[in-house]
Amino acid sequence: MMTARKNIFLKKRILIYGLGKSGISTFKFLKKKADVYLYDDNQKINQKIINLNQLLKLEFDRIIISPGINILDCKLSKFLKKNFSKIYTDLDVFYSFYGNKSITITGSNGKSTTAKILYDVLVDQNRDARLVGNIGNPVLSEKKISKKTFFVIEASSYQLDYSKIFSTKYGVILNISADHIERHRSLTNYVNAKFKLLDSQTRQSFAYVKENDKQIAKRLKKSKFKQKIYTVDTSSINKTLNQLNNKYFSSEGNKENLSFVLKIASKLKLNNTKLIKTLNNFKGLDYRQQIIFNNKDLTIINDSKSTSFASSENILKNNDNIYWILGGIPKKGDKLKLSKKECKNFKAYLFGKYHKQFKKIIGNKIKLKKFKNLKEILNEVFSDIKKQKFKKNTIFFSPAGASFDSFKNFEDRGNYFNQLIKKFINAR
């Protein structure tokens, strides 16, 4: 089901810059609807790419840029700055053809998990739901769209920052903490990118934001919004938790995700019995606070997706006898908000070459043991567990840093950790 309402892409000359998943899906979607040209910094990519000299001679109506491209640091940087008003994203294309029939979720932590829970809930309520964006398929890759199709979109700050016309029926900002500052150049710019989701909504839209979030509250005071805004109190779900038999929702981070799901489910008037059943069956996503081993003595959590301290803190401050494994590339502007007293509940083990940067962020709050790699750390951790003889221990792999120093991505890092754990558990 398509509509040409507000459409600014039909029969236009369009350059698609960046040929990852979203770029290719955008090309396939638009190739019969517009005059489309392709370009990527990687000239060896398996697509028919326009020659750079030819590109610079042409006048484009629209430029659709992949979120991973930083216009301040790429081959077409000068060209993009000159043509900034023409830059759009696949979210803009999606909106031009399908309108605002979506729940769009952003935030510093918990986006993927919240999107997946909402998607599962909608499917189990017999809705034609599609999970798209960062977590699933690109938004333009879905087929057989009807009037009843509803999209659950996970949107990054990069996508929102570049988008110009995208608007969503339901906008969700889960939380905001310092992230991607190296790209956005300041916390204010990062917050503003997230808030483009709310800034673009209409009077007929609805927004959901975390209550008592410092950055969100500060930004809400600055602007007047057209839509109804619901603040979500993440401590008001005890009644629902009593109906659940799912350990996944015991952590503070996942309680927060659940709070948003329940608020939106109420607005959508979903069947509560089916909702509880879905939540009880939810297994969580790989490498996102994923429990990979659990017995009466030991729990092992793989949270490889963690690339900031904020994403690790909820579990650290609410549990005892934790052996925290961290490392990777720390993010610019990141901070450990836990007090020195709160840090007494765990020991910390650091891998990789960025130990000086991590030490600077952490200060004297924690005594860090540093190691070359994860295998060395696990040898030490299992040895320490034997010495301590606590009744219950938790190994928490939550790196609080990007994975690109040693791994392709967080999935590669998470899978490697899982394989190591299998060997250690079998050897015990």
C-alpha cells in the first residue's frame, strides 16, 4: 500500500551515497520510481557506481545518505556540505510513501530490546507488524504492505540527525546519556538529534519519554511540542511484574524497557492476557544482558552490545559479587556515574589496549586489573571465584566500549565470549 502523499522522491534525480544494507534497499525501492545514481567510498563494492568526476558534474534533486557516513569525514564531504539541504535518509523515503504508521524507538540504551518486545506483542495480538531499522530489515525492504501494516522502527541518532521530513505516529525516547559524541561533536547536538523524533511529530501523534531523565527533562523545557507527551515512570510496574515469571525483567534496564511497552500497549488497547503471555515467553536478544549460563552458584551474562558505561550500570549497582569484564574502545565524553561506595559490589577486569583511557574515566572508584585478552581474564575470574567462595556469583561481560579494536562488531565479540565460556564451563 503506497501513497504519493508528501512525496518528494518520485521522478527525481537521486544520488544514494553509502551502499550498505539500507543503501541497497533504498536503491531497490526507488530504481523504478526515480532516476537513481549510486556511490560508495569503497570503489570495489559489487554495484554499478557512478564515476566521481561525473558525480560532481551532475545536479541532483535529492541525496540519500547512509547513517554510517559522517559528512564531516568522508570522500564527498565538500560536496555534501554544499548540498546539505538536499540530504535525506531512507526514513524520509519511507515516510513519503507510507506516512507515519509507525512506532519509532530511540534512546541511548535499550532500543533493540524494546523494539523487539513491542514487535512480539503486536504479532501475538494478530497485528501485521514489521520490525525494521537498526534491529531488523531496512525500512524499505518490506514487501506486501497494506493499510493495516504497522512498523516498529529502531532509529539511531545518526538516522534522525540526517532526516528532514520523517514523522512517526508514536515516538519513543527511552533515555539519554552521553554517546556518539565523537560524531555529534557535543552532548547538546546528540540530544537534539534524538529529539528530532519528537520535533517532527504532529498534533495527532503521541510521544513517550522517560521520567526523571536529566537530559530529556532539560530538552522538554526548551521547546513547545504539538503532540501529547507521556512521561514513563519506570518504577510503577510492580503490579505487572507480579504477574510475570520471567527473570529477564529483573534487571533495572529491562524493567525500564518493559515500562515503555506497557504504556504503549495500554494506548493501543491490547489484550492484557495475551500481553502477559508474550512477556513471559520473551527470551531477550543475543548479547544484550543475555543470560548464557545459570545455576545455583553462578550466573554468566553476555552484554557485548554494551558500548557505554550507562548501559552497564543498572546491573552493576543492583547486584552483589559481580566480576565485571570490560574493554574495547571507550567513547568520548563517557562517564561512570556510580559512586565509589556503589562500586564496592564488584571487581573489574579490563582487556585491550585502551586501559589508560578507561582508567581516566573510572578514576579511583574501582581497582582495575588489566589483561591482554578475554581468555586471560576468564582464567583470573574463575580463579578468583574459587578463592572467594560466595554462595552466588555473577560474571558480567559488559565491555562499555566499542568492539572495533579487536572484533568486526559486537556480535562477533559476543560470539567469541560465548565460545570461551563453553570451554571454561566444560573444563570445570
